[in-house]
Amino acid sequence: MKRRFLFVTLAVIFIVGILPNAAKCQTYCNPLNLTGQFNSATSSGFGIADPTVVLFRDNYFLFATNAGGYWYSGDLLSWKFVTAPNLPFEKMAPTAFVIGDWIYFCSSFSNTIFRSNDPTSGKWEVYCDNSVLLSLINDFAIFVDTDGRVYCYYGCSNNDGVMARELDPKNQFNPLGVPVVCSKINSLKKAKTQKPLKENLHNPNDNVVSGSWMNKYDGKYYYQCTEPIGDMNSLCDMVYVSESPLGPFTFAANNPFCYRPEGFVSRVANGSTFQDKFGNWWHIATMISNGNNHTPTKLGLFPAGFDKEGNLFTKTDFGDYPIVLPRQKYADVDKLDPEWALLTANCAAQASSSIGSGPATSAFDENIGTFWSSRTAQEGEWLMVDLGSVCTINAFQINFAENKTPGTGNDGILAYQYLIEYSTDRKSWKKLSDRTTNMVFGTNPYEALRIPVEAQYIKITGYHAPAPTFAISEFRIFGSGTDRKPKKVSKFRAVKDYRNPQIVKMSWSKQANTSGYNIRYGTDKDKLFHSYQVGKKTRLTVHCPDKNKTYWFQMDAFNENGVTPGKPIPLK
């Protein structure tokens, strides 16, 4: 079979320099680049979702809806794909848990529980195949308490409760006792007639609340689920806290604990929270394109934690920029930012060829729902970006687009193969990253340079594409410019809407040398857990979860040279 060759040109200049503190640690970038094979659901626009990560025998195991398999990693950076023919991957919302020397797997509407003591091999055995309870429910979670008792949470609905039932770990996880309705009243919802929860088939089309998950921290139980919050116009991950695994649960003051309404990829929800080998907390969630709902969903990994008052939080601001992955216990999630700016937003671009619906500029418009596509997959096709001035380059991420990708899965699809080069004058090119012999499929390859370089232009020579054309939804380059950071936003206006106190109208003056603004807010000036990341617009409507609390707002300005923090201001 004749090989197809492609070229993509992106121009950049490089000078050897010294990496910042991030050089001592490795970094990653959302969306995660998960290698392997995906089933046909991804090409139909659904993508992978509902992720669960568990730590078992020094490896992290990642399960997700529509994955066609699962992944494992020893460091949360490099993921290896595993197929397991006897696992029900066609089912939705999988969950996994560990007891002793075994890891257990089950999924919605399946009456079979599998287990393995060697999951890296893909070998699983049937533990029990008559679980009547699990065969009737969707979006459930199984939680193993520190005392060895096991609980199942299910029955997510728009009602103020969730079903819980203890399971017998010594008798094939058969239900013990009677189901309990755990109260979890959400004070943000409007009052309405509540219907009692029933232990029956959960129809996901009837309810928008989904994705049960449970963690225990410092003696308290944190029940998590995904809910829409009225005027916030977005799905969020909520958390309810209790002194008992069976509730009642109290709505946490800093809800939603995971929320990302704006950005390159946004609407972070349907996730799970886990602890790494060093005791750090992480939240992995489903990410949706901001601007094109037909783009397949992807997965994102975010730093999380508990503050001194026991509030569960997730850091999602600049959540699609590089993030440091520490190799020890960290005390401050803000220190996981390597302080690399995005250099390619709306830059000038050229290409060897383009289809009408995929111009070169679409690869640099910060919209994952649009893409540049060459007309052919032949050798010599290229794409080029001009950063506008000399910049220091620390990392890059290529987001390949699914343009006419075969919809029968990736069994016969080879990897993307390409060569990235850089130049100072668009005449003499040097090698930056050689992936011409790459044989591993991945949709979002990310690389951090061991030695940063300086550049203005870039070139990528593609040697193979698993599609009739070479298509990139976004080529993102991170580093820093050689100019000044933006000025501090001196003042901004924030007022509550008299018709709805949960709505805050914000406005500020446009300032020069600024690419965008990151508005952070929360119920304490030292706990600005929520954020909106916007471009050059000067107006924003923020939806505060609790109308009865005082919120603090801070506006940070950013450009290709870095971020200039603002001053937190209270709004009663």
C-alpha cells in the first residue's frame, strides 16, 4: 500500500536557554493525549466521557465511556492502551474500585462484575454475573470505605436525593438491608414539588443530574455528581458533604467545585476525584468544545484539593495551558503553573493548500470546533504560523481534527507522522520534533522542550495521516514573548442584577497590550476557586452560586508575555 506523506510548516525561532522551575518537573496539557484505539462512537460526535481513575499496584487505571478499552499509567503522563475483549465497553458510565489484591470493574445496565489481579495484561475474570441491583441502574458509583464496608450510590435525578445501598463484599456484592434515600438538598434550585425516589430503572433521558462519585477525607464523606445550575447555563460538578456514608448530605458552600464555562475547551463535568501516590488530589472530567457541540468530547485532568475548612475544590483556570505534574506532595495548586503563555492565538498563518471550510487561520483561532485542512494527504502539504515577533518557546500541543476519518474505529488507522521544524528567517530550518516514524495513535500530542528556544516561525512535515487529508483544529505554542506583561486592571465594575441576585454584571475598560482577562471569584479573597477566562471583550455576566453570600472578584490580565494579577474586591 502506497504511503501518504504530508507536510505542515509552522515557523519559530529558537535560542538555547534555561528552563524555569518547571524544568525540574514534567508538564502535561489538556485535553489529554490518550493513545490507542477508539470505537466508532467517537467519529459520531460523542467522544469519550465519564472518566474514572483508580490507583492499583503503583499504576493508575483510567476507564471511560466509549473508549473501546482502558488505559494505565505509572506517572499520569504516559498512558498505555489496553483491550479486554470480555469487558462490556459498549455499556455506559463505567466504574472501578479496589479491594485487597483485586481491581473490580462494572458498568451501567450490566449485571456482571469483573475483576483482575493483573489489569495491565487485559485479563479479567467474571466475579459475579447475577447482580440484579447493578443491572437496573445508570451512572452509579461503588465506594469502599476505610473500614472495609462497601456502598453503591445511584438514582441520580432532579429530585433532592440519591439512592444508597450497602453491598456485601463477602457475598458477591449482594445488597444488604434496604435502600436509603440520602437527602442532598441543593439550595440553588428553585422550589418545586419533589417526587420520591424509587429503586427502578434510571432513564438518563429523563434527568439531567448524573455521574455519582464518592470520596472520603478527614472523616467526612464527599458525594459528587453533575448538575446544571440555572442561569449558569453549563454543567458543573457539585459536591455534598456528610458525616456518614448514608447522609444526609449538606450542599457545600463553594459549589460548584469544578466549573469551567469559558476557554479553548470548557464545560468540565461528569468527572471523578482521586488521590495520587504522593497524596495529591486530582479531578478528571469530561471536556466539551466551546463553540462546536458536534466536536467529540475529550478528557481533562485538573489539580484538586481540600482547603483548611475541608472544602473540596478544583483548579480549572488556565486549565488548557501546560500544568506541572509534581513528584511530591504540593502545598499550593497555584505553584503548578509553569507560567508559560499562549503565543499562537489569532496569529497570521499560511498553508500549502486549504479546503474552503478549513482555512489556515482556523488552526490558530482558539476554537477546537474549527480546523484547517489540506486538500490532499500528499507529501509537501504544509501549514505555517508567524508569531509576530521573537518569542521563547517552551512547549507545543497539536490538536488533530477528525476530518473524514473512517468511522469504523481505528483498528486499521496508522498514527500521525510528522516533522516539526523552526526558522528565524523562513529560509533556514532546524529540527524541533521528529515524529516521522511514530506508530502510536494520539489526537492531542503535547511536548515540552527540554531546552527552550527562541523563534518566530514553524514548519511541520507530516509523513502520514489517518485520513484523506491532514487536518489540525488547533496548533498551540506556549512560552513567553520578549515584551512587557499587560498593565494591572486598575478598576472594574461589578453589580448584582436586581431581578436575580445570583447574576453579576461586570464591565471594565479595554487596555492595550492585553490578550484577555481571567476573572477569578469565590466566597473568600484567598479562595477564588471559580473563574471565567475571556478574550478582549470588556463585559461579562457572572453567575454566582449563592445569592446570600459575599463574593470576592479578582481580574487578572494576560498576554503572550505572562499574567498580571489584579486585586481582589468584595461584592456584597
